[in-house]
Amino acid sequence: MVAKPKKPKTSPSSTSQDMLWILGLFLRESDRRFAKFPLGVSISKVEFIESIVKLKVTNKQERAIYKNLEELEKRKFIIYKNRELCLSKKGFTKFSKQLGEFNAKKTMEKILSPSNIAKTSRGKQTKLRN
């Protein structure tokens, strides 16, 4: 019996997904700042890594962030245009999907907030915790 060769993994690891999320938000918020002007924001890999470390967005060290960015590049989620970091079409699609999931979670948190739960018609049964 011959084993089938494993198909290469196309989705990024969870830490790389976090890095994709951070990069997407970073670029989106930076572009939003200059939306009124005919300007676009670009950032080099080194500047991005330094910003992430300085902002303490993640507890990763510079080398780990660099490795995560390399993994995203290898899997074609990010690309470099003129030595600048950009989301590829595939990366933008993944980021948009993550953003949609995040917004859905935030909506559910609002719906299931303690004040809304308290407003429901029936009383809740309470028990002592062990």
C-alpha cells in the first residue's frame, strides 16, 4: 500500500493568522488616516516589525515576527511591492473573512450582554458555584 503524499498546507498557522490580522488592521487604519487625501500608506518589513514590537501588540520577539511574515509570504498571503509590505489578493480575502468573523462576534457580544440578558422575560435559575 502506497501512502499518498501530503498536500501542502495552504492556510497559515494561528500565529501567522494573527500576524495577517495585525498587518491588515495596521494598513487599514493607516490608510483611513489619509482617506481625504490622494495618498496611500506603505511600510517596509523592518518598520512594521519595529512598530509591532514598540506598540506591544504581540508578545513575540522581532525574529518570530519576521518568521511569521516569511511564512505568510511563502503561502502568498502578503507580497512586496517596491520593498513595501502589501496584502495579496489572497491575503486581503483572508483578512476580510477574519474581519467579518470578528464583527459577527462583536455583534453577538452586544446581543448577549448582561443588560440584554437581564431584560428577557423569564427569570434565570441561579446556583452556588463549587
